[in-house]
Amino acid sequence: MTEVFEIIKSMPPWFWLAWWFVVGSFVGSFINVVVYRLPRNCLSINNPKRSFCPSCKTQLKWKDNLPIVGWLWLRGKCRYCGVKFSIRYPGVELVTALLFLLAAWRVLYADGNISDQWQAWLTVFHIVAIAGVMLPWGLIDFDLTYIPHRLTFGPLLLFVPLGAHYHALNWGLDTWHSNPGMFEIGAPQTAVDHIPHLLFQFEPLWLNSIASVALTGVCASLALFFIGKIFNVVFRRRVKEIGGESIHRADIYLMLLLGVMLGWPKLIAAFFLAIFLGAGFGIIQIAMKRGHGTPFGPYLAFGTIGAALFMDVLMGVYNWYMNLLQNWAT
């Protein structure tokens, strides 16, 4: 196994970055399928196997289904009935591809080539899996203000076992950039006190990590539930206008998933990043006098992806802000 990863490290970084980009584009194509079919109970994710034109219902050729390229090849139109396809289709594929590439670059190459470490690859997989789940979650909620529960509870089957990989959950909090040798095969095991997301003091660490993220998810969902009830009382006129609930059950269930995905430090960062983004777009909508608000789910999706990819950057911003406040106070 060591020899395999040594061969991987000897290969040029652009090859693996391009590989992740291509993989991301195909995942983005699948995300488009999920976003269109999953909320429609009359359609199956895997039947028909190829995408079809929403207007004439004709199945597209395999080359028309190629991510990004297929849309450009058809010039954004159905070859059979001529109806225009939304630019969001290649947009989702491109964004997903770029997120996959960015995750690989940040983990594997940003501060030195550590592509010979299997933990690094598993961390990349953890991050891209988060993006692969949160993008359709946010898009469906944006379109329909509704999320099928399968898209929330189904991923738990993946992320609960992934919770055992505490290196991925710790990435960005105590990154390989500060101590890359600690993730090499045969390196000493990290102490419990040095893994921020752990809530307990027992070993083995993998079981501690699973228990910690599970408890984080439960506590987060309960906290959002009570916050929603408080908002219902404080802003009852506005809440009545938008349907009677300030925070929907889907958002509460999502917090359970996010806790398992991220662990508590990144979850807090994702939540506040989502609030910041939501407030910013809300101010723009008020200023332009357009729109009636946006579901909170898309902001949580972007906040989650942001925390998974840029936790070290967010921590840097937080430390800068706290130092600025301390300087003003003195």
C-alpha cells in the first residue's frame, strides 16, 4: 500500500486535480438529476438511466449527457424539440467540479505535497461528499422550499461511519499544514485533548469521534428547534406571512446531519456563516424591494461547504476580529 501512495505522489499534481475536476463534473450532472427527479415521486433516480428533455420527454444521447460539454455541444437547446435548457445545468456541473478540484488542492497540495498519505485522500473524499450532499439539498430547498427526508437521513448512513475518521473532522482546526508529519503512517496517535471536535475523553479515538459528532447533531437539531419556537413568538406577524413557521422541520433535520458531517466547531462556523450570508442577501432584497425572502436551507448549504473547505481561513478571520476588539478595548 505504501508503494501505491508513493507512485501517486510521484505523479504531477495537475493530473490529480484534473481527475477530481472531471469526477466533480459527473457528480454535478448527477446532482442535476437528483434535484429534478427526487422531489417528483413519479420519477426514479435511476430510471430512465439517461437524462431526458423536460419538454418533449425524449431521452438524450450519451454524448449530449457529457457534463458541461454536452450543454455546449447542443448550444443549450434540445436537439429534438429545440427548447432551451437552463444554464443552471452546466452551472451546477461547473461549480461542483470546481469544488472538487479546490478540495483536492487545499488538502493535498496547498502547503506541500502530502498525496502519499491515505488520510489526506479520505479527507478529500469527506469534503467532496459534503459538497455532493449539500448542493442538491440547497437547490431543492431554493426551488420548492421543501426537502425530501431521504436527502437528509440517507446521507447519515455514509457520514456516521466517516465520523470515525477524526483527521478529516480535525482538518482546518489543526491542519496538516501546521504538523504534516502527524498524519504519516506509523506516526504517534493524536492525544484526545488535541482534537477539538471531541466531546469525550475516552479511547479509542474513532469511537469517541463517532459519539461526539452524533451528540453534536442531536444537540444542534434541538437547539434550532427551540430557536424556531422563540422566533415564532417574537416575529409572529412575519412568521404568519411566510407560512406559520420561522424554521421548518427540514432545517431542523438538516442540523442533525450537519453535526455528524462537521463536528461542533465547524458546525458553529457553518451556522454563523449561513446567518451572515442570509442577512446579506436579505438586506439586498429589502434595498431592491424584490423577493419575499429565501429559505434558510441554501444558506446552510453554502455555510457548510464553506466551513468544510475554509475552516482555517474562517478561524483566521475570527482571530483577527477578536484581536481588533481587544485593541479597541485597550
